[in-house]
Amino acid sequence: MTPTWHAAMISPQQDFDGAPRLRKEFRLEEGHGAVVKATLRATAFGVYEAFINGAPVGDDVLSPGWSSYEWRLRYRTYDVTALVAPSTVIGVELGNGWYRGRLAWHGESNLYGSELGFYGQLDIEYADGHVQSVASDGTWQAGPSATNFNEIYDGQAIDARRTQPGWSKPGFGGAGWTGVREVEFDAGRLAEPVGPPVVRAGVVRPVRVFTSPAGKTLVDFGQNLVGWLRFTVQGGPGEVITLRHAEVLEDGELGVRPLRSAKATDTFILSGGQDFFEPTKTFHGFRYAEVTGWPGTLTEDSLEAVVVHSELERTGTFECSNELVNQLHRNIVWGLRGNFLDLPTDCPQRDERLGWTGDIAVFAPTAAFLYDVKDFLQDWLLDLAAEQEAADGLVPITVPDILKYCPQPPEFPKPESSALWSEASVWVPWALWEAYGDVGVLENQYASMASHTRRVEGLLSPTGLWDQGFQFGDWLDPDAAPDEPWAAKADTGVVATACLYRTARITAQTARLLGKTDDAAYFEQLAGRVRASFAEHYVAADGTIRSDCTTVYALAIAFDVLHTEGLREFAGNRLAELVRDNNYRVSTGFAGTPFITHALTDTGHADEAYRLLLEEGCPSWLYPVTMGATTVWERWDSMLPDGTINPGEMTSFNHYALGAVADWMHKAIGGIRPLVPGYGKVRIAPLPGVGIDWARTSLKTPHGTVSVEWRLDGGALHVEATVPDGVEADVALPGREPFTVQGGTHSFTADAGLLAT
């Protein structure tokens, strides 16, 4: 239900170091009986924290988050019935956040506006039906907070000497407060959020406090995470504690070069009494912290790390007999947690942290297994569609798209649709449809899906190929030079044309599901033309695909681009041969990596898929694990074997894209995949291989929990599967004819000797 707004966007008359406080004191109206319900709705230019009579109104932080503010400014709704009193104060703290803070690597700030603002309304319903509305307007007051600096990238500075106790409670009369002014705001931009809020999702305690070779005090939390540190401390008035954050160590010191220009530094000035510090207007990606100025002795009990991300329910689990693989899976989960902070970002630590579309385009199936991300990603897709509509159908490479406001060098390519990246407009809704079975996702995004597909059709060359213009291609191919991440082995036209074929097919299927028969026929014909052009120009008579590397075969197989079974068989054999020839080291980048293990097992090469997964040399999925990684890296060799950081300018230690292999782990090793969207019917087909002796996988579906556990015992494969009531499961095991079971727990055996070795 859309609320009736009476509010105005208000801004403090003074900036107060970019972190002003606002307050409004009032009394409940008399003569209407008891308060039945009190609801606060709030949003801001910047980020806000709201209080009623000194108590936080909710558990959320960094609200309203980051959306495409030009078209969607989300507000949050809070039940504050228990907080109002005869004399009540609404208090609000503001910070720069994404709205006014520095964004991207260009050093630009104020990309959405130069003024902080608050827009809110408290509606109080009484027993007789009367509603009292207290809204933001020109009668509010503004004053200073203890924060004198705040930036998402650079950190927060808090001076406890500036604390004003009771500022959000009745009767406060602190000094330095002024008025506010109403600023221009189009309330048509207000949007109720679809996705969940950002919250404090957990706490991690230090595992070690130690001294670096340079004499610095370092704290190791044992896990690369996203959030901030908090603590209570007492020291002399004016003493300063400084915290610097980093994901890794290099030569025993903080490895800060990957942060580029992000300072990731929090500063706390002590009051002389007992002070509590928690910097809630920033966040950092870190495992290690350097602490200077701590009064007394710093121990593992002195401070804690607060894990911050969007509030998501865990749905999928995986565990197996190989502990390195288990750590890889944990790394993938932590990578998701750190990068699903209000929107799906590429990384959480450097001067970037943007909603890169290519990363989530390939990771969405994995995300939708591990967590319930339906609402989270639907919210982001609304921003994608808004940006796309404003750009004449062009899906930008980041959403929200702030790059359009940033100066670009002359050699930078003109913005245009980019294969795999722009495909997020189609692939992400389809992944949500397959995971949750909610056709409403497709209905909401169909216009965006169709618009992207038609736009790319207009970019095809006379040959019918998508082979013109800049493409990211198989980004971060491990054979590319550190400073040339685009220089992949795979021909960019092959990658782009294969991606378009998949996109056209999905768009056609979506149109048919929605009853748009004319559109369905149109996109089916487009897919057919693209497939024919791919075969004519990229596939040689003997089946060799142009550039003859693992990525092109993986995509051709996974996307079903090849039009004969013979060509598919050749591609599978050639892919397996290339994997073997490379000694099972990874040879794919962003495009090929999510699909290569699927392509191998789908063409009968499970042994090569297993050996590829289990390889520990660099580059491989397990190499970072052997180097102590606790999240997935951006590069296969973000840290080199000698412990030094990759010299490339882009070197993140928390990037989930290459963790998309977990989708194969869940479906092939775990043996769970949907036969209809939403898992109303499932396929149970675990595919054991050499190097893993048992595995157990579970998924909480819309119909209940599906679980599969298997183990190898001598010459036998033992499987136990649980299927929700009302769900049918097709079971495929080695050496046995496929069969079907209904809801319940079932045990099966098969001949393990028939497995690939």
C-alpha cells in the first residue's frame, strides 16, 4: 500500500562535517485513546540511522542503501509502536554514503547530489482511528555528531569528545544546533524496497594479535570479511586510536596496494571516559587490522569484527570428504556474503565496490542455491531496468551506473552492450525463475530482457555475428598479462555470439511462458540465425572452433550452440584433451570458468572435471586455498606462490565470480538439480569421481528441503536422498536404469566400479 506522504526533504543549514544529526520533538495528541500503532517511514540523500526516544528504530545499517537514485530512492518502514511516549523525539544521523561520497576509481564525489537530506514520516494511529503524522519539514533542528569524517572507501573518524548524550531524547538542550531547510525533491522517485535491509549479520573474534617486522600491532581475524571493528575502551582525553584494514599481508605487513586509493582507515579520538566506538557509516573488506594508539595492551578480547551484509536466509549446503574442496566452498559462501551488501558488487575493499553486471550474470545460479536471493536480486534488477530504459536499451556494465558520470580517457570505448555483462538482464531473471519458480520475476523483467536482446541484434555484423566493438570477452584469462586482463585466448566474437545465442533462446522461452507468441517466434528465429552464423563462420569442417581453446568449447557445449551431435561430441573430446594437455590447470577466465566443468560432465568427461577441480597448482580453484585464502580471489594468482601480491592494478582477494563453479559442485557432485523451475520436480544424480569419497548436499526449496548424501564403500555407491512431500524425483545412478521416487527418505545402491576413473 502506497503511503500518503506529508513530508519534505530537509537538509541541515550547516553541513556539520558530513555527518549531521536531525531531531524533532513533539507530544502525542490527547483525546483519541491509546496508541494502536506507530509506523516510521524513512529515507535519505546519503545514509541514515533513525532513533525514537534514544532507541534505534530497527536493526538495519547503511540505509537506504545504494539504488539508482535518479529513479528509485527506497524508503524503509519500521514498527515503532513500543518506542513512542507522551513526549517523543525522532532523531536521525546522516552520512555521505553512496549518494554524496566518493565512488569508483576516478576520485569523483557528489555524483548524485551535493546536499545530504532526510525524508521521513511517523504515523501514529490511535484507538479511535485518528492518525497523527509527524513529518520532516522546516521545523526540525540540526546539529553536530561525534563523526567528523565519513566515506565508504576511506573510513570514518569519530571524536568521542563531541558526543552529546540524550540528543535523541526529550528535553535535550545541547549547544551548536541550528535549523534545517526544505530542499527540492520529486516524491515520485520514492520506492518501497523489494530487497532486504543491510544488517549486522554476525561477529568474528580475533584469532591472533602480533607484532609485524616493522613493529606494527596487527590483528588477524582468521577470515576475510566485510564490515567494521567495534570496541569499548578507556584512555586519556584526546588520545587517538587508528585502525587500518587489509585483506592480506605482504612481507609481514598490511598489504594495502590492492586497495588503490581507498584509505580504509578508521580514527577514534578518546574522551577520557569509557568510550564505545562503532563506525557505521563506512565498511571495509579485511582479514587483518593494524592498530596504533591503543591505550594499554591490546588482546584478542579487546575488539571484535562485525560482519555486515544484506539480510539473507541460507538455503543450500555442501560438504564432502576433501577438506580443500570444503574450504573452497566456504570461501565461495563468504565471498557472496561480503559482496551482497545491498547490491551484488564485484569487490568490497578497494575504490570500486560496484554492481558489475558480468559477475552476477554468471554467479546468480550459485547464489540462488546458497541463499534465498530472490528479493535481493529482484530489487537490483529494477535498477538495471531503470538504467537500461534511460540509456535506450543499453544495459550498463555496472548497476547502479555511476560510470556515466565519471570522466573517461579518450581511448576508453564508447559505452555499448557487452557480451556476458549486459546478459545479466536476461540470465539473472532466468536463474531466479529456475531457482524459485516464480513467473512474476519474468513478468517484471520481460521488457528489459527483450529490449537487450533486440539491441544486440542491431549490433550484429553482416555475417550475423556479434564480432564488432569492444568486448571484455574471457576476462582475466590466466594466460593474459597482469596488466592486460582483456587479452584472452578466446576470440571475443566467438564468446559474444555464443552468449547472444543463449540470450535469444532464454528470451524466446520467456516470451512463450508469458503467452507472447509473436515475440517467442521472433526470438526463436533470431536464435536460429545466430546459431547458423556461428556454425558457418566459427566452426571448421573438422569441428574445431575458432581460437581452439577451452573457453570456446565450454561455451559452445554449455549453451548448446553446436547444431549436430557429432560436433558436440568432438567439442567435448577436444575440451577434455585441452584440459589434460594443460595438466588440469585452469585456462579459462570470467566467461569460460562457470561452464567448463558442466561442459565436461555433460559430454562424458567427469574424470577431467574432477581433476580440474581438485588440481592444487597455480592456476586452479584450490591453489588459493593452499595459500590460506578464506574468500575467492579476483585473479587465479592474486597472490603469487612466493607470497607477494600480483603486480596487476586489479587484485582483489574477495571476488565471487570464479566461485561460480559451486553450481557444478551442487548439481554434479551433490546431485541436486531442478527438472521444473522451483524444484517442484527434481533430478537426483550424484556423479562421484576420484578424489572425493563422500558428499552431502541439501537445498531448502519452495516445496521443502531436498538432500542427497552419498559415499563410496568398496565397490558400491550408497546414496540416501530426502525428497519433500508432493515432489517427484527422477533418480539416475551408474549402471541402473533411471527411476522415479516420491516424497520421503530413500536409500539406493549402485556399482561404483562403473564410475569414471
